[in-house]
Amino acid sequence: DVKVTQSSRYLVKRTGEKVFLECVQDMDHENMFWYRQDPGLGLRLIYFSYDVKMKEKGDIPEGYSVSREKKERFSLILESASTNQTSMYLCATRTGSQPQHFGDGTRLSIL
Amino acid sequence: GEDVEQSLFLSVREGDSSVINCTYTDSSSTYLYWYKQEPGAGLQLLTYIFSNMDMKQDQRLTVLLNKKDKHLSLRIADTQTGDSAIYFCAECLDTSGTYKYIFGTGTRLKVLA
């Protein structure tokens, strides 16, 4: 079974802080994704990566950046957290056209 | 354009069948998926159907695909309280060898005892 591990289930940070969300997968999948989930809006793609050191903007990249230094790890960075970034963040991985596999999510609150 | 739509809520009684509907707009879908999200958790893959199929059955789950109307449905037979969750449909688009997922907004299923 694919294991996708997000470093924190719950996180509380303050406005203006730099926030790191980590995601690690154990299946050597080349594709990794970061989504945010908000009520009534479903999942929205923030950034994705098809390979090490490679990144592509998703639908809502503003205010975020990512890092993929190793194949198994994909980090989402909030450069200067704002209250409108309070959300559930989901990491997913995939190989080829196979289904995406998700982590358990990180519920982030920005105060 | 790319869009996947679902109704937001569905309420059924325990033991009844649930039918969750989804419509999509892009005809170049390769696979269509159903995911389940329990409270406080990530999305778990439930089932999927290849775009050249009409129906897939997996125990209590039946997926129906109407490509002409771009309509996908998930039927859960003998719905149980443990089926209460948010259900997302998603389509996988093949865009020149790159695969892109489009998710619906999710349908919150509430099962009444």
C-alpha cells in the first residue's frame, strides 16, 4: 500500500510567520501534489511536481511556494502566512495515470 | 472547459440505497474516480471506472457512466452509518501525455439511523 505521510495533523501559526508543511511518500512516485480544501469549494490545486527539483503552478499558487529536493519529499511553504490561508491542506502522489493517493491532511489555522 | 459538479448534500436512511451524482464537462477523460473522505482524514480511493466502460460493480458499490450526458453516479446499496462521509468524484484528463485531475466539490452523505 502507498503511504503518504504529512508531518502534522493540526498546526496553529500567526499572521506573517513562514510556515512549512511537509509530505513524504514511500512508493517512489514521480508526481506529487499539494491541494487546499475549503467547504463548498472542493479541492484546489496549489502546486505540483513531476520530478525532483521540478515544480509547476496549479490553480491557486499565490502566497505559496514549494520545494522538492528529494523524490520522496514535497514541501509546501507559506512565505508570510495570512488568515485567508487557514484551510485543510492535502498532499497527494501518483505514478503515471494511476489513481492519486492522499495523506491524512494538515488542518492549518492562521491567527 | 474543465468543470466537475456535484450536489453538496445527501441524506438517506440506514439500509436504503444512496445515489451520488456527478457531471463533468471534458470529454477527454481517461478515468473517473470516486473518493471517500471521513471526518478529519484525507481522501481514500473507493473505486474508479475507465472511460470506455458503462458500469462497474464492487460489492455494495455500483458506478454508472453515461458518456453522452457526461454523467457519473455512485450507488451505495444497503447504506450504513459508517458510509457517512464526503464523496468526491474526479476525472483524469490526458493532456498530451500529462495527466491532470479535476475534482468535484464533494457531496456530504449523512446516513440517518
